Amino acid sequence: MKIHVIENGVQKVNLHLPTGLLLNRFTACLAPHFMKDNDGPPITGAQAYRFIKALKEYKANHPEWVLVEVQSANGDYVKICL
């Protein structure tokens, strides 16, 4: 996963994180608890893990897939690639 943040034309953050570090069984076990606290839809750890597994398979077939890309009116830019 790559996270790029540009603020006023100056690159502030450039992170390259291993996808396996963020998307794993531990994350899948924690996801339902965080979603429950934020009034999200109820899901189980097994459902979260299936979603993470599908996301990792998609990343294998589509490297550099842009997950989020946002640009503000004042020139700030955020891009998160899977």
C-alpha cells in the first residue's frame, strides 16, 4: 500500500507499507469491533477476512490500483494505492 500526501505543492508524506502488514487475520478480527463502535453494518470476523482475502487477490492481479484519490481546492492532494 502506498500513501502519498502533497500539501501546497510540497510532498509531505510518502509511505510504502507492505499490504500483508495491514491486511491480515488480525485486522479481520479487529474490524468488526471498530465497525460496531462507529455504528457500521454488523459483520463477523470471517466476513472481514473474506473481504481482505478478495482485496489481496485483486491487488495481485491489478498492482498500483488507486483506492482513494482526493484533491482539495487549495491544492492539497492525497492518493492511496493498494
